[in-house]
Amino acid sequence: MSDTETTDAGATADAQPTSFIAEDGTLSDGWKDAYLTEDIKDEKVFERTKTIQGVFKTLANAERMTGADKMLKPNDKFGDNEWDEYHRAGGWTGEAVEIKAPDGLPEGLWSDDRAKKYAEAFNTLRLNPKQIEGLTQLHYADIAEQVTNSENAQIEQLAKLRDGLLQEKGNAYAQFQNNGNFAIQKGTEGEPPEFKDRIVEKYGNDPDFVRLLGNLGGQFNETGSVSATDMQPTPADIEKKIKDIYNSEAFNKPMHPDHRSTMDTLARLHKEKSRQPA
């Protein structure tokens, strides 16, 4: 073998790369300089990596932490910039989105000023338009349901009060209403016509208000005299009502939905009849 051949063989042996990975996978000093590019070799994650197995485990964990678009999943180290990028990827516009009134919203429940406040709050929370729409629908649907339930409860309460007033006054109810109308007439004299209209519209169906005006109007009729006796049913009136109940379907059919209330009315009439003078 010539000197030239010996020198070439030695040069070839010297040119073979040095391995920084032991048989058990341990990484020896200098592995970062040998295998990593300048832009990543100073990353802290590689300070903690001691084996080639650790390198691949880090790669697998990084893949699990990213979505299809390689967006990092939130973690406790996220700052404002990371959160902004995360929510932008989810559709957040970075600006307050105009909130529109949901279809079918009852009148009086919508406020432009309140909608602007909600829009600003939703933007601060980095919500996307779809989330804003869903929350708005849910919020106002809940409010509309509460209003409807409240109105129904009020209607039911007024109906009970009205029925109670009708049962209490009996045949004298018409006179009682006349007394109330007289009180309204006297109380609105000299006022613009719309004042009377507003009073009737606001309170005309409220049994408590009807009772109040009926009492006031009954004390002072057009001549200023007391007329409360006109509201009292006569024995004949009571007797007629009792006979009407005996002939009614509600009285004769125990399964009728109004049977119980009819029996209560009958008992009240008999009690009232017993108090009448002979």
C-alpha cells in the first residue's frame, strides 16, 4: 500500500461524524451544537432534554398541545398576547360587535344603550359573533319569559280579586260600579279629557281600585248624600241567586271544574241570608 493510499484512508476515518448519542439514548455534551440550528438551540426545552427519547417525547407532547391549525392550547402561562391570538383564531374580531334586538322581543325590553354596554363587555371577554348571538338570544329569551310569567301571574291575581268582589257585592255590583264611575267623574272635573282616559286605562281593570272608587262614590252621590244602602242586596236578590245555583250545571255535577267554588258561593249566600232581617 502506498503512502498516498494510507493517507486517504486516515483522512476518511477522521471525516466520519462523532455520535453524541449513547447506546442507551443519553445525549452527551455538544449534542445541541451538532444537531440543532442556531435559531432553536438556545430554547429552554433543550436544557431539560437529556436523552434522544426525551427529544421525541417533547415532539409528541408539542403535537398534542396544538390543534389542526397548530394553534397552541391555552395554559397557565398564557399572557394577553397569547390569549388574543387564541381568541382571534376562534373568531374574535377585536372590536365591539353590534348587538341587534332578537325577533319577537316584547316591546319595552330593548335598549340601545344597554346593547352597547353588552357589546363592549362581550368584546372585553373576547367572544366571537356566534357566541354573542347565542348569549343575546338566551338572555332576552329569559327576560321575555320572566315578563310573560309576571304578566300571567298579575292577570290571575286580578281575576281572583275581581271574582271575589263580584261574589261579595252580588247583584249590587252594578250599583257599585256606578258609584265608582261617579267618583271618577267627580275626581276628574276640570281636568283635561286625556287625564280621565289615563286613569281609566291604568286602573280601570284593577279590582282594588274599583273597590276604592266604589266605596268613595257610594259615600257621596250627586246630591252629596250617603248612598251605601243602594249597594246592599235584598233578601229576594239572595234567594234568586241561591235558586240559580241549585239549577246550575256546576252545582249538579260534582266533577265540574267550578263545583267547589260554586259550593263555597252557596254557603256564603246562605250565611248572608241568615243575617237578613225577617
